[in-house]
Amino acid sequence: MLFDTHAHLDDRAFDADRETLLASLPEQGLGMVMNPGCSLASSRNADALSRQYPWIYAAVGSHPDAADEVNDDVLEEYRKLCKLNPKIRAIGEIGLDYHYEDIPRALQLKAFRDQMALAAELALPVIVHERDAHADGMAVVEEFPTVTGVFHCYSGSLEMAKELVKRGWYIGFTGVLTFKNARKAVEVASQLPLDRLVLETDCPYMAPEPFRGKRNHPGYLYRMAEKLAELRGMTPEEIQAITMENGKRLYRI
């Protein structure tokens, strides 16, 4: 069975067929799915989905694109959601994204730090989105030595990944791993300890080959398992078992 450790099933891309798709996931080999929030609204939706489906877990948090919504009231609601629902297993999706800089860096950094502090308070792991912000991302990680989690859809260097693993973090790989030009992701996935790797779709985005360009969903996660098995000289079934256990350990399930 597979564990999709990062899927946005509350996204509007699934509005037309969400119930049918979610009901079919166990038949497609999905044993567990983590649905992180990206904003207060999507965190509420993630919470609701986790209550409706036994194999769906949730995280709550504000993505760097929603950093401008993070204030004491929002943090308090995240705190309450975590305490009320035992299936909320992380704070996320949080982090930094300097690619477009629609939200000022200073605001992103404050929201990231505030949510890392919440994770430290609640003793929960975090789900980090980090793009084009490697130095600042690592600096914030260093500020919170008791907090670990996963850098999802990893885009950094092998050296940075090794440092994260040394600190107790996990590294998440999406459909990018299957892309023909995925040199960096392939290098990292090939060389890190297997017990620190998790697989994710990041759906509805990042569909793997040969589905690239289509709406992604957890049923395509097997392609990432096949690719990682190829890179590590193992069977897909072995990779599925290892990454399932890694995901459960990451989210303390």
C-alpha cells in the first residue's frame, strides 16, 4: 500500500468528482493520504475531510502565498483545530517561496517563524514548502532545533538534503522525480538514506510522466514508487512498504 504524504484533495480541481475519487483510493492501492492546509479556509476543509474518511489525515497552516493572513487569531484557530482533532498530525503547508515574491519576504519569514513556534509548542512536525529560498529556509530551521518534519517537493541541493536528514528531517518527492530533466531530484533520491524519503503527489499539481499536464491525484503515486525503485535497484513493492513506514513515522501515526 502507498502513503501519499502530501495531497490537496480539498482543492477546487476536485469539486466535480471528489467523493467518487476519494472512495476509490483504497482500490487504487492508497492506504493513507495526508491533506495539508494552505490557508485558514483550506485548513478547515482538510480538517473536515480527515473526519469523513478514515484513511485521510490532515495538517493545518498557511502557505507562504497566504502569509499575509497569519495573525494571532489564525494561529489560535490552528491551535484549537489541532487539539480537537487527533487526525491533524502536522503544521503545514508553511514555509518560504521567493519565486514570484507576491508576498514580501519579511512577511513570509514572520509567518514561517510564527507557525514553526506553534509546531514547537504543540510538539508537532511541520510540512515545509521552500522554493528559491534555501538560505533563509535553513536559517529558520536552525532557529527551531526541536522542530522537524518534511521539506516537501524538494528542490534544494544534495548537500542541503543531507544536512536536513542529519537534523532529523524527511525529504518528499513528487512527480518531478519522473521528469526527464529532473537531474537534481534524481541525484538526491538516489543518495539519501531510504528511511528519510517519502512520496507525494502534491495533487492536483505535479502529475508524473506519462500523465504530465493532466490533473494529478493520489492514484498516480505508484509512478513515483516505480521511479524510486528503479533508482535504488529495488522492487516497487519494497519501496511502497518502506515509504509507507517512513510516512507513518514522520506523522507519528
